[in-house]
Amino acid sequence: MTSTQPAADALRSLAARLQRLEAAQGVQNTLARYMQLCDQPCVDRAFPQLPDLFTDDAVWEGVGPLYAGKFGRHVGPAAIAAFVGSYLAPSPHFKRNLHFLTSHQITVADDGAGARGQWLMLQLSTYGAGGSEAITARLDVDFRPGPDGRWLIAHFRTERLECVPWNDVTAREDAA
């Protein structure tokens, strides 16, 4: 062993740690863009659109007793974008929709070939038919790097935890 071997090992270790940190940030960026598109659909082609965020074989599904039957399972970027797009505000379903993510845990595979993240999500929704709800859900999402290096969603699972009514902001806006 040469005297430079420990330095080379330290450099490789540091590079691997940096790669995992950058991957975790890329995962966060992808999910943040997904939520941005769910809250405020935007067709600015300078930024990835909904289908661009998924792998070719991606799966999006509701899981658990409250979401498995309601949301089902959708495979492929086009099917996922069509399903999710049918809920995007403004629509007959949602008048307004806001997603907040917290308590994330991201694990990147040592070889950099994949990552998995879990988040708690708070969704504040005002419905086209009236009324508003605060929904909490657990998101469990698998990611893979795409050909351009961006992290893409490979398997998106959402499970509702709680749903409670909240004050209808539309009523306050109309009264003003």
C-alpha cells in the first residue's frame, strides 16, 4: 500500500457521499415539481411536465383501504398524466388545491441505480361543488435516474391517513 492510498480512499468515499446527496436533492426536486404541477398546472415547456417526471414503466397507485379502490393503479407516463390530470385544479373536481410535504426520508442505493423516499403530505382542497378538506397522506415513492440524469418517479404510492373538513376559504373571499 502506498502512502497515497488512504487519501485516494478518502476521496472515493467523499465522491460517493456527494453523489448520494446530489441524488437525494434530485429526488426532492422531482417530487416538488410533481406537487407544483398538481397545485398549479403549467405548460411552460422550459420545465418538465407531468409525463416527463415518470419512467417509461412507472406505476402510480392508491394503496390502503381508503385509496386503493378510489384511485386504482395506472401504468406508464401517459396513463398516469391522464389520471392525475383529471383531478388538477381548476377543474369540476377541484377549485383550488395545495400540497405540503414534510418529514421526508430518502434512501439512495449505494450503486446510485435507485432511490426511495417517504413523505407525509398535507393537502388542502377546495372543491368545485363546494366545501373544503384537509387530507393527510403517506407517500412512498421509488425513483430511478433517467437518461439525462434527472431522477424520475418509477413507483408512486399514496395512502390516505386522515381527512377533515376545514373552513371554506371561498366563503370568506366571497364575503370580502
